[in-house]
Amino acid sequence: MEYVEKSLDAFFQAGSAVLVIKGDWGVGKTYFWENYINRRIKNRDLSQIAYSYVSLFGKNSLADIKASIFQNSRAIASNEEVIDYFSDELKNSNLLYTTLAQVKSFPDYVKKFAPKIGRFSSSAKKIPGFDKFSSLMSSAEYSLVSNYVVCFDDIERKGSALSVKELMGLADELAQRKHCKVVLVFNEKSFDKDGKDLEHFESYREKVVDVEILYSPTCEMNFKHVFGSDMDQFDFLKSVVLRIGVRNVRVLRKLKTLLNAHASFLKDKDKGLVREFYLHASVLCLSYYLGKSFIDYVDLRRSLAGGSWAKYLTASAENLTEGEMVFKNINIDLQMSESKFDSPIGSFLECGYIDEVSLSTIFSEVQERYRKSNVDAQLRDAWKIYHDSFEDNAQEFRNRIKQVLNEHLKLLSLSDLSSAIDMLELLGETVDGYIENYMSFHSESFKAGSDSSSWHLERIKNEKLRSKVIEAEESNRNFNIDEIALRIATNRAWGPEDVTYLASLTSDDYVSWIHSVPENLTIKLRSGLLSLGGVSTPDPDDHNLYAKIAGMVWKALEVIGSENEFNMIRLKNMYGMKPE
């Protein structure tokens, strides 16, 4: 905003006395002005004696404002200049001088406290006996105000008893009679709804105001004011905020507070995780504080949690609000969907605190997901060496596969491990160490049946790996043929673990079970185990597995039929088995 600074420089150099800085709510008008005036005061290149900032928020009387001008002031000039200034003003103000002269030792007090200006009156009131003159203090203080820089802020939030007409009169008095530079900072769009304040301002504008500046920074400028470029994922966060189009500095600071509160949890985390958190923190926080001017916060939370956020992606522009269109564009660009972070971010926004135990668990879960995703990507890249070329690059492939196994063995699925060690064995590598280490990581989960249930053990070519997985599974399982056969026959219900178990058995296992004379044997065989051979499934591997189980049972029945002639009659009549 170089042109604004140049306008302010010209204002202080010229004879102009009253300047207006206006702009939308929250865009940083006050922030910009304070930076500017503080820099000028630090450089000591202003001719005024003092600077006073007065917020009109809730103020209802001119007397209150006049007292605040003096009490809020701080020196611009040197101590010597301020002391000389006070001495001259005291001599020129009969009211102030005659009043304060009655206080014992007041001349020494003035010399001690005059350089502090704003603290002067509040400290003076503590002098014994001074309370007798407190009713005259506001007038006395205001009479000392001369050659000041005075900033009136938050005009649109003044008390209802104070009119803009009175304020403009005070600004004109300060400028013309007291030789002050007066700066008015406000958002004229936020004046009272009945329009009287705006009407009064307009009527006095030409007479009182010398210079008007519109402060309208870009989103990027205000983002850089709030967030340092050294923060992690600065460019990504900026891209999200700029897509939404947020210029409100107060809201951006709310977002910064949210991110700072979670900074320790984000430290050293995967880049993708940090971006996921920043994206959801930004959209939820901005929605919470901007409301329907962006997208309704309650609707946003409900849509994300229910998955119906996709409705914004397919809806036409005429059926969406402006905020919903922004959200649609964010989803198109950044593919935002439900996240485990939505709940803790929402809790922080709504309640202002962090459940550290719960949040730590969530971060661990999400971090594990990103680690697994990264491992999958590394594994895919390694297999591309094998699949996508006919070069003599076996050593490169071997090294890449071994690197993944060495660094991320615990994160590999059983199927990925099986494929990797099969290929390494073909290339002459010893894989027993990988199998032992993998089982040490996953034996407990195999016992619980959680790691291999969806991936059939039939597909594991390495016998050592397959036997160890089966051993771990069976060590904690109570599966038996009789129980599974009954469930299949009566409820048509079975799980992947049941099928895996049945397929791992031999025909001798089934013969032993039949010889145990279980109850309802015919039902368990005909409607149970043998029925698997006729199950239709879109997955050919599953179909083959079911056929294998039924085949093993038929082989067991053939053994039973060969034991005696009566058994063969039974099998022929009840099961349709034809003797060879």
C-alpha cells in the first residue's frame, strides 16, 4: 500500500489538518496506521509534541473523549521540549494554573511527570488534596492539548448518545484552534442502520475533512502481515486463504492462533499430514468466523461428516450461494473431503481447548496412514523398474526392494511382503530374516485374525511364511470343521477366516472329522461343506478356493466309501456318488 504511505507523508508535510482512513471491517486499517505512526515517532521526524490514540468504542460524551486525548497521549518530542511546552501551556491557561498552584510542591511535580504527558493527570490525582479539584480535571487536561497527532478509531462503534456531528465538531476544533493533526479511522459501511451518522458525516465532510484515503489491501498483503514466510507450508496455507479470498486481519489472526495451538502436534510430521491439517483448519476456522459470507459453519461440519459435501461439486452455479461456490472451487482444486482432524479443530473453535490425549491418538493414526501411503508409493516405484522396462537393471530393482523391506517392513501388507520376497528369492537373495522380523511385528495381529483375513493364504508361495502365518492364526483360534459346517448349512454364513481355515486342511483332516460322528452329519456335509462347490462369486480366486474345499471333502468321502460296502451304498443313495 505504497500510495497510502505517500498520502500520509503528504498530509504531515502540508497544511491539511483532518484525514480519514476508511475501508472494510477487519482489513487492517488500524494495524497499518499504528505501524506508520510508530515508525514516524521512532524516526523523530514529526513536528508535533505528542501522539494520542482514542478508541471511540462505547464512548458517549465529548467530555470523556477530551479527557482520553490527554490521558492516552505519549511524547513525540524530546523531554526538554515537552517540559518547555508544559511550562508555556500552564502560563497560558489561567484555569489550569490557578487550580494547580494551590497544590503544594506542584511545580516540582510538573517537572518530574510532564514528559510522560498521558500519565500526568492520573498520577496527579494521587496527590493529597488534589481530589478537591477533580471535577475540573477534564477541562484542565483538554486545555493542555495542542499540536498533537490525534487518532480517533472505531467511530462506527461509538455509543448511541454520541453523534457524529459532535465528533466532527471536535475534530474541527482540534485541527483549527489547537493546531492538531487529526486522523479518523472507520468503516462507513458499518454506520448506524438508520443512516443518521452517515448523513451527518456527509454533511460535515467537505467542511472538516481535508484528505480521504481508502485502505483496501489485497488478500496476499494481509496474509503476509499475519503469517511469517518462515512458517512450515507457508505457500500452501497462503494458496488456501487466497482461494477463499480472506482480507480480514482479525479472522486471519484467529486462524494463526488455532495453528499455533496445534504446532507441537504438527512438528516433524509428514508434509501431507501438515497440509491436510492446514486445509481443514483454514476452511473450518474461516467458516466459523466469516459465517455465511463464506459458507455456513454448521452446514459445513454436517456436510463433511456425512459425506454430502460432494453435492457442491455436482450442483450448478445458480443453485449455490457465493460461499458454496467458493467451497466447490476449493474442493475442485484441493480435493477436500472428511478428515479425522475435523472434530478436534471444531472442538477448539467451539470450546477453546485441546483434548491432548485424544488429539495425540488422532495424529498418530493419521501419521501412520501417511507413512503407509509413502511406503506404498516407494514400493510401486520399485516395481516399475521390473514392469516398465527390458533393461538389465536387476541390481537396481533388488536394491530398491531391499531398501523398502529394510526401512518399512512393519508397514507392509502380507501380500506386498509375499510378492517382494518371492522376487528376491528368484534373484538369489535369502529372505528368511525378513520373514522372521515380519512375524515378530505381526504375530499378535495374525492371532487376532486381523492381518490375513482378506488375503488368502493360498496365494503365499513361500512355504516358510505361509506356515508361520497359519501357525500364528491357529494358536489363538478355536475354529473347527464342525462349527463352520453347521453355520454354513443353517445360516449360509461364513467369513474369509473360515474359508482360509477350511482351505488349509487336508482330506485326512476331513476323514478324521467324519469318523468323529458329529451330530447332523448329513446336513453339515450336503447343505454345508459340499454346497461351497456351487457358490457363485465374481472373484475367480474365491471360486477356486470354494471348489478346492468341496473337492477335499469329496476326497474324504471317497476314502470313507472305500472302507466298506455299506458306506458306498450310503454315499451313492444320499450323496449321488458313483462308484469307480
